[in-house]
Amino acid sequence: MPNLSCDMRAYVRASPSCGTLGGVTRSTNEAIVLCEGAGYDVILVETIGVGQSEFAVADMVDMFCLLIPPAGGDELQGIKKGIVEVSDVVVVTKCDGDLLPAARRIQSEYISALKFMRPRSRVWKPQVTRVSSLEKTGVPELWDLTQEFRQLRLESGELLATRRKQLRLWLASHVKDHIMGRFQKHPRVYALLPSMEQMVMDGLITPGLAADYLLEVFEGGRGDKRNDQV
Amino acid sequence: MPNLSCDMRAYVRASPSCGTLGGVTRSTNEAIVLCEGAGYDVILVETIGVGQSEFAVADMVDMFCLLIPPAGGDELQGIKKGIVEVSDVVVVTKCDGDLLPAARRIQSEYISALKFMRPRSRVWKPQVTRVSSLEKTGVPELWDLTQEFRQLRLESGELLATRRKQLRLWLASHVKDHIMGRFQKHPRVYALLPSMEQMVMDGLITPGLAADYLLEVFEGGRGDKRNDQV
């Protein structure tokens, strides 16, 4: 990253999170469009791996890479549910020195794991590769995979079909975020939600009844009137 | 099912779908509560495997069983993404006659696949079992698994913790379904949505702009005024 940010041909920018857990928002989506418009031909989107950010990003990009550092224990356990299934390439990082045997083991574990996953594409089988940024190995191979992926997906028409599908998904996702945001930020809903959740969890009322009450409050019904009486 | 529905101790009922794809709705959730209240000690919820119904049900029940019939080809390919990961028990069905070798193969494939999945519980490792309703084999073993699962989850406190979490999830889900339903059924939004989606997919406007416009229409802004001018 320090090298990349000194390169005059690269534009590196943190994306504001606007309070979203994981930091992937509408602005991330539109920043990609802007960068494309500005003529950048390779756009890398990096997530911090919190919340649902990876899944949000998987619906924004042409190719999704999952980076796995080799560590002790059963690595697959620590991986977010379903994230391997949306990966086009799994990259085992830090593949050098003492970590080389672990990295190799993890690579073969992922190759086995991917055998049991339903592939996202008809022309591409997810690959597992290894890189070392210290020894500068594996990066050209990863780039070749990227090019091959792009070529196959482009020729089959999948790349453009996926982009169209992603755009529609994002329309739905923006609408949902906005409307649900209004609900959560409604002052009376915000004040009531924790106690309603507690009552639901304690079995005092059903989730359905609690939802009805909160919705009435949100839509300016009973809740507000009660407030007036107080 | 024909046998079960003749048993005086069983109550069998189809659940109305209210138009939800997959047919799992708030009423399913509340039907479970009602059956519990009526004193039924075993409640089976069966989905038709369409839409997101299995995932919705996985958040309603204590134990989630995935039923797989043995068939030709690579069975794992046909399974919905992520569904194996939410399964507590995978049941290979029709395990008799000619299908026996296929059923055995599928069982071992799932045992391998589950090795690479992150378990949902700290006390339970997902199991793969075989049944035949023709030869009436495997059902007592499945019932034993169910009892063992319940015992382990109950003793560890996981069962009750999961139930509390599920109730909170259902509150959120009811609210979301209601609010998003209102958006989708709004007459002007309903009329505009297909053409907006098309414009977004054709790259004529960004998903964000289309969302802003639809939200203005929904919240009684620009869209309605335009309608008045026409």
C-alpha cells in the first residue's frame, strides 16, 4: 500500500462509512462509478471484514477475492459464513518463511472446501492461489488469474449480465437502507425499540404484536397519541 | 404424511403463504407459538424449498434438517447457497433398493462438505444420516439424533439463547416486511418500478438516483405532483 500510494498512476482513497458497520455504503458504489468515469481501468475495493461489508462488496465488483492469512488452528472456522461461496479467487497471503508450510496446507484445505461449494459462474471455477508480498511471489500469477477470469466472463456474456443484476440489486438496497434508516431514526421508535426487544425476548409479547405497535408509532398512530396524553 | 394425518395425536395443517415466495410468513411463526400453546410437544415445519423459505424457517425452529434425495450428478451443486451451513442434520432420503449406493455416496460427500463449514453451535457438530420411508429404516436413529441435539443444546443454554435471538430477529423481520411491503404496494411506486429498474440496468441513471426518485414518490413528494399535472 505505501508503494501503491506513491505511484502517480494510482489514486488511493479511504471511503467514508457514514456509520455503516463495515463501511460499505452507497458512496462506495458511486465512488466505483466515478473512478471508472475518470478512466481508471483497475479498481480495487478493500473491505475491513466487519459486518456484512464483504457481501455488500461482492455485489459491487466484477471479481471477488478472499484474502486469508495463514495462522494456527482450523482457519476455515474463522471465516464468515457463506463468504467462501461468493469468492472467485481465494488468496492465501504471507506465503513465505516459517509460514510456508501452513500456507500450503491452507491452500489445499480451501481447494477441498471449494469442491463442495456451488460455483457462481458457469465458465469459472473458483481458484486458490498463494502470494507473498515480502518475497514478491505469486502476484503475477494472481494477475494472470484475474485476466483469465475477466476474459472468460466477458466472452460468455456473464460479466455484463452480472453488472446489470448488480445495478438492480443496488437500487433495491438503497431503497431499503433509506426506508429502514428512517424507521430506526424515528425518535419514538428509537426510544421504544430496546424495551420492546426486551419484552419480545422475555416472551411477554409476540414479535408480531411488538412489530405492529412499533409500526403504529412509526406511522404516527397510537404511539404519538399516548405521548400526547402524558 | 398420509399415516401421520390419520393419527389422532397429530394436527396437520397447511400454512397460508399470503403471497410470500416460499410461503413462510409471520403466520408460520405464530402458528408455531399456537401449537406449542395447544400442548403439542413436537412441531415439524416443512418448507417447499422455494425462495428464501428455508432460511426464514431456520430462524424459527430449534433444529434445522436438510432433506436430500439421492439423484444423479453432483448433488451438492443443486443445493441452495448457504443452506448446508444452517443445517443441524442432513438427512439423505429414499435410502433403499437401487438408490442405496447413491445415498451412501451422498452421505459421505456431505460428511466431507460439513467438515469445511463453520458450525452454528459449540456443543453440536452437524450430522449426516440416511432414512428410507419405504423400508422404514433410519427414522429411529434420526429421532435419537434429535433428542441428543435437544439435550446438548438445552444443557449448554444454547437452546434458550437461540430462541431469544430468534424472537428479536422476527421482530426486525416483521417490521421490515411490513414497511417494504408498503413501499412495493404504493400505486405510483408499483407503476414506476419496472421502468426505473430498466433504466438503471441500461446504465441511463445510477441506482442511487433511481432510489432517490422512487423514495420521493413513496413519501409523497415530486412523483405525486407530477401525477397531478398530467
